[in-house]
Amino acid sequence: MKEDVDATQRGEAVLLRTWADLTFLMWKNLAGGNVQNLKHIFRAPISNDRTFYYAMKAVTDVGMKIGGWADRVTFTETGVEGVATAEDKDKGNGLRAILTTPNGSGIYWLLLNHKAQFGIKTVTKVSVWADSPDKAGDANPKNMDLCLYFQFDDV
């Protein structure tokens, strides 16, 4: 029976190797003809230990605590959003640290491998918060659902 279906009716199978491949196809389907309009991606909750460690370290290194969405900590290319420049010791280190993690590098992998469709984009901000801020003081921080919100702009 399968032999009766010609190649034009079968469609092409796409080999999905990475999160970025799957995410691109999902976005392409949702965005229709406006694929280049991608502005942000949420990665939540974070289950990768390395990402969790560096996101928590970035927040604590600037003397802040993980809170809910309203109390999120946003790292930019120059420091921490909402913190006075004179007091900001981050200087973009938090953003760069989170981008080196598996969850952060996946964002760049997506943007790089689909640059023809997206145009050239760069990550400008990443926000960190807990979906369960009531567990933020838990003796085991892994009990909280840590989340990341990546924002990017055209270059």
C-alpha cells in the first residue's frame, strides 16, 4: 500500500537533532510568513544543572535573591536592569555566564543556524525568576522552578 503513494504526496521528513531544530520548525509553523519577527524565548522550568547553577550564581553574585516574575532579575549587556550604574558590579557578566550554559547556548544555536530566516539577531537581555518563589528559601534550591526569559534584537 505504501508503494502506491508517490514522492510528492509523502512530504519530506526532517531530521531533528537539537532543541533548536524543533523550536525553529514550531516557530515557522506558528509565525507563518513572519519568521523574522522572533523577539523572545522562555526556557522554563530549568532542569539542566549547569544552567541552574550559573543562573543562581549570577543572581547571588549581584546580591539579589530569586523571586517571582514581578521580582525577576534582568541581566543586560551592561549590567543589571533597574540597578544604579554606580552600584552595578555585574558589567554584563550575568548575561554572558547564562549564555554559556546549555539552555543559553541553545538560543544562539537557534539564531545562528537559522540566520537566513531570522536575520542577524543578538541576545540583549535574560531575566531570571522562580515560578515557585515560595520555595526560593528552600534548603534545596532545586525544589524551585527556575525560569529564564531571553530577549533579542536585530543587529
